[in-house]
Amino acid sequence: MKAKIRLENNVPNQETARKIREANRDANNPIDISFKEDLTEIFFEGERIFIPEKAMFTEEMLVHGQVKEKAGALEISPKDKGKTVNLHLDADLVAELNEIKNHIVSKTQHDIILEIFKKGIDQYNKEKK
């Protein structure tokens, strides 16, 4: 997923767009710039988008991403960018996880959620008695 922002295409925002484009070019950060078909909006898309001055950013600019402040400037990065985590699991847990994986491999998401829901209701009814 990529970070995305949008600007209304007017004279002041065209200057802002140029500054954003230059800041990303200077940071060697490639971004895609496009326009709405009727040319009323400017779109930026990239792995991250640098906005050189905090005052340039408004909440209505943000389409997709999260905003981080970096040395007076802002960086827009994707919200759902994941992190790699290394886990060391004991053999019993690995066996249990493999059993769960084998159990759900041939089921649809709907079937799995329905099964979990039914088990939850059964457990609730047992605890209520």
C-alpha cells in the first residue's frame, strides 16, 4: 500500500505542489503526481511523501496514510505498512498452529467466522449455566 495525498488544484496549491515535488526529488524519494480528469485535484502517491513545511499540510489533504513529524517537516507513510517479527515458538505451539492451519485451509472466511461465532455462543451458554 502507498501513502496518498490530494490537493485542490488552484494557484496557491500549485505552488505547494511544486514545493512538495521538489522536496521529494531532493530527498531522492520517487513519488507519482497525477491529476483528476477534470483537473480540479492534484494527487501524490508514493512509499512515503515528504511535505517540507508543516504549515502546508491540512487534514483534508490526507487520503491514505499516517503523518509523522520529522525535523520541522512532515512525512506521510502508509498506515498498513507491516513489521517483520521473528518468533521462536516451542514445538507444542508449532504443532497446534499447524493443526489450526490444516483445519481452516479448505474453509471460506464466512465458514470460519460462523464456526467461531457458534463456539463463542456455546461457551457463553456453558458459563451462564
